[in-house]
Amino acid sequence: MLFKVALSIFFLLSSLPAVFSQTKSKESYPDYWHNRNILERMGSGTLTNGNIPALNTNMAEIKGDVYLTPYFSPAVFRLYKNDQVIEGLDAKLDLKKNEFDVRTANGIMALAGSKVKDLIMQDSLTKINRFFVNAKDYQTETGVPLIGFYEIISSGIMPLVKFHKVVVKTDYHPTLIKGGKEFTYLTKSDLFYIENGIVKEIPNKKKRILLFQSFNKEMISFIDSNNIDLGKENHLIGAFDYYNKLLSEKSK
């Protein structure tokens, strides 16, 4: 039963690429945020031997954290191979290796990010469901897809997404023989939007109003009435939610 529930979720999520397609313009677009509570119905499960390889025990000699979150969270994965669904397990995303640490009955195992088409993860701390799609399926303005996952933070005809990555910080300069030899991993997130199937960078604050040209008057009124500051992420999400609602109503 749990498998059927999770599978039905991913049949819904399988329409994500179509949402970003240039050809899908007149159909209604599903609101994936309606699935926020679905992981609460997940049960426990195990993986059969051979599904995913055991984790490497080597530890990098470097400070900081390479994970999106330092704790495990319940997750449902849909793999590329045969649309196989893995459910009922706790996982966390290693941003550096682009793989998931998965907690199973047989111990911690690794699942390569390149094998995962999309997933739903319920954050163990906030209890908020988070939706991710593999970035390799979406072209960027340079024509080269990113390696990792986009987190959908506003769904619709023009989704707002966030790309998480790890950067290394150090003050060591080998050519100058100065500074310490301490390296630190830092997590960095970049905002993008997807228009006509292309992933584009969010412009600076002053130019962000230009993103909503199709409903310029309506968006200006909405922003003024609600004291929206497009420089703040949560306000930008609200603006995209409203804009996508307007686009969806127009497409019906």
C-alpha cells in the first residue's frame, strides 16, 4: 500500500519536465505544494542488497559540512532506471559528492545523485516537505546543465528554484607562503527561475520586477499592497507564487 502511495506521488512529479516545456501552454499546471503532507504517511522500509553501494569510510581532512542538512530526513526517491521508487528511508544529500547517504536496516549506504530523477524529502527539523529535481535534465543559458539538484521553492509555469552547492574557503596562499592551511566547506545557494524550459539566473533586486512582464500592472499592485521586498527570498517566493497563479488562470 505504501509503495502505491509513493508511486502515485511520483506519477504526479513525473509531469515536472512538462511544466517546464515550451510546448505546454494551454493546460492547467499542477500545484506540487499540495503534496506537502504526503511523507507523513510513509512507513519504514529496507533496501535489498545490491541496490546501492556501501558508503566509503574515508573522511576528508577538512572543516565544515558538505551536507545540505547535517541530519537525516524521510525521503522518497524516483530513479531513472525503470522509474523505480525507493521509499520509507531516511537520507541526507552530500552536495560535494552529489550523492545521498541513506540509512537502511543494513547500515548507512550511498545512492549516487546521477541515478535519482527526483525526490521528496520531509525536513526532520522543520517538518516541511522539500521537492527536488535532477539539474542535469534542464538546460541553462550557457547550454551546459548543472550537476546536482534544483529545489523547487515556487511551482508553476515559471518555477522559482534554488541550487545548493559547496564552496571551499581558505586563507592559504601557496605562492606567497602565507596564511593557514585550514580549509572549510561552506554551503551556498543560488536562485534561478525556469522560463520556456531554460534555467536562468535571478537578476539583481532592481531588475526583478522585469521578471513579471506578462502581468506588470497586477504585479506592481500586489507588490505595493503587500509591501513586498523582492530582495528578500521569502518575499520573492510570494511574488512568484502570485505570478504563477496569474499565469495558470490565463492558460485555462
